Amino acid sequence: MAIIITDECINCGACEPECPNNAIYEAAEDWRFADGTNLNVQIILPSGKTADANANNEPVSDEYYFIVSDKCTECKGFHDEPQCAAVCPVDCCIPDEDCEETEATLLSKKDFLHRED
């Protein structure tokens, strides 16, 4: 499953640079699929939905850092554990029970985000 940041976040920013997929954004910041990935132009996500990788998307939260679940792989293929959770001083980076994914799915998502075209 993807990781989420709860409303207990103190906006310290420790998590953001640790994400290998650039899936973590500051509160109220627009995000793009292309940020920190090899995605560009029109893409079909593993979930089946289509998106413009370079288009700005609205922030998930206006109050605290957030994780884009379509870009989160729980650091599978990079690290043994989610790095955001490892560095969070208030333990607000937790598994998103609404977005359960198998290890195989997470690794496939990682390969998709960082594919070589």
C-alpha cells in the first residue's frame, strides 16, 4: 500500500528529499507525474487512468506535506523500508489502508515511473 502523511505532520520537510520517486510535496504545492521520474507527455498509469505527465495537478493537502499515491512505491526497489517514515520525527508517515498494493504491484509501479524510453 502507499504511504500517507497524517494531519499530525509538523511540516518539517525531512521526508521530501528522501523520496526516490519525488512523490512527496509541500502543502499547497502543485505536483506533476514528471517530477523526479522518467515520465513525459501523455501516459497511461498502471491503474489504467491516463494523464499528462507534465500537467500540474492540484495539491492533495493545503495544510501539510502530502504523498501522491500514484507515485508512491513504499521505496520498493530502492530501500528496505519507506524512507519518509524512517526520517519522520513525529511518525506521521503511515501505510494508507485505502490504497493496498502488493509488493509486485509496487515494484511494477517503480519500473513504470523510472522506465527508460
